[in-house]
Amino acid sequence: LLSPLRFGVLLALLLVLTWRRLPRGLRYLASLPLIGCVLSSLPVVANLLVGIAESRFPSAQTCAVPLPQTIVVLGGGISRQPVDAADVDSLGETSLRRVIGAADLYRAHEPARLVISGGTSQYGVAESSLMAALAQRLGVPAATITVETESHSTWQNARFVAALEPLIDRRIWLVTSALHMPRSIYAFEQAGFEVCAWPTDSRLGHANSIGYYLPSIGALDKSDAVIHEWLGEAAYRMGWLRSVSRDPWSGGDER
């Protein structure tokens, strides 16, 4: 129900079934969420929301010297059942982009320690293991990689990485999707880390045709992702969902 598309469809069906029974004032009021759903399907609106969400953290250029020598990258999901822990083609697009960003950062700060956080999926293979295999293919030495394989939410990413043995530095580069970064920074700061942000996988788009002002499924997906991140961060800040094994804002490609 947090999805604009699902909410809009359900509300439209409800209005169709009850329209004649509703008082006129209530009809107008009930139409407001529908208008919001229509607006969220417009790329111009969706990208405005994404721009606001992706700008809510300090840039990497503001990270104080000396720069961190530990890189923590968060899992972003897998797209199909992997054959084994080396089947990197099963990684979702978000995970792929995060690993590529982490590998680029590693090469810029070599030697560094790369910590990959992501628990065992429904297919029985930890996404962090798959991401580690890809990082090695991209030139990161296996000896510098540590995997955390138990977490299933952003809050758990932070807590379980903090509990790794041997302990990792408390000053880290944090690699995740730009849209996911504000919630991730909050979770890791609450776990005792000082974070330098290294965002990947930006979803911000710009006007390039008339289609930018017409409804699209892609725009709904972006609006949905922003709403998920804002609600997930709000839940963390209010103390909700911190102790559950899987929270409703940890599915799909935006953990």
C-alpha cells in the first residue's frame, strides 16, 4: 500500500464502487490522493522528488583528511536464483552498480579494506558473497575483502558490520545508491560510525523530450522508491523496525 501505483488503483476501484453514495464534499476530498498518484506518475515530479532525496547528504569532497581506508558497500538485491556463490550475473542492477562504485573507490584508495554487507537471500546464497566474487573480478584482492552475511535490512547492515571481528575502523566510506544514502548514513551513525558518503546509482533524470511531462511507469517507480526511503528513514528515527528481522522498507533493489 506504500506504492503510489497500488494505492492509486485500489483507491480508484473504491471510488468507482462507492461514488454515488459519497457526499459531494467527500468526493472532492477522496480525489486528492488520486491527483497525487497522477502527479507522481509524471517524470518532472518524480525527478523533483528524487533530486530532493538524493541531495540530503554531504558530498565526498567534504570528507575530512585523512580519508578513510575502510569501504563498506551495501547489498542491493539479486535478480534471479544464483547457480552458486560465484554466479555474479544473478546480481540485481543496483548491486552491480554498487560493487562497481566500490571497486572504483578501492582503486583510488588502495590499499584499503572492502566490507560487503548483505545477508542470505531466499535462494540460499548471500548477496554479499556474490558481490565479493564480482569485486574480485574487478581487481579487488580477495585478502582485502570481508563479507557480512546475516543482515536483511539497512539497520542490520550497520549493526552487524559494527560487530564484525576483527573490528573495522569506525571511520568509513559508505557505498550505496544515492537515493538510499540518507537512511544508510543515519543507520551507520547510530551504530557508531563516522561516514563519508560515496553514492552510486543515481536515479535523477532531466528533461530531454516531451515525454518528461507525460505519465510513465518509470516515474511511478521513482516516486515509489522515494516514498519508501522517506518512510523507512522516518521509521528508524522514531525507533520502529530496528529489531525486526526484515522490515517492509528492505525489499527489492532499495534495501
